[in-house]
Amino acid sequence: MIDKVLLRPIEILENGANRWGPALEIILLQLWLKGLAGNRKAQKVLQKYEELAKQDVARKVEIVFVDHNSATDLETERSSEDPSDERR
């Protein structure tokens, strides 16, 4: 749900012209401009975002293709690997 909100297009006035951009881009642009103007709070928020973004890049996506008959076996195998798996 957060992704949906942050990727929602927002209209802004930039250099005298209206333009649309994702909410996240607009937020980061405002923080960047305020940081350049010396706003320490904006600089700290940008720094925290950068740290978070670096962590997120380190995540790996796993894509598994299975046929219909193997799906049950895969689900059983994954459940036994992670006891906190809620898909059981």
C-alpha cells in the first residue's frame, strides 16, 4: 500500500511549468532543495533515506518456476525451512 501511495503521480509547478511526477520523487526533490538551503533536518532525512535505499538494493528476488504437480512439494519444502511461514 505504501508503494502505491509513493508512486502515485502528483502535479507540481517547477520552473514556471506544471509537471507530473511520482510522489516519492517530489518528496525527495523537496528534501534535496531544503538540504541545499541548509536545512539540517532535511539533510538528515535524505541521509536516512539513502541508507535505507542501499539496504533495499541488497535484497535479492527469488523467482521459482514450478509445474502444477511440484507446487505442493515446493510449499512443503519452504514451510519446513521457515517455521514462521504463514502460508501453511
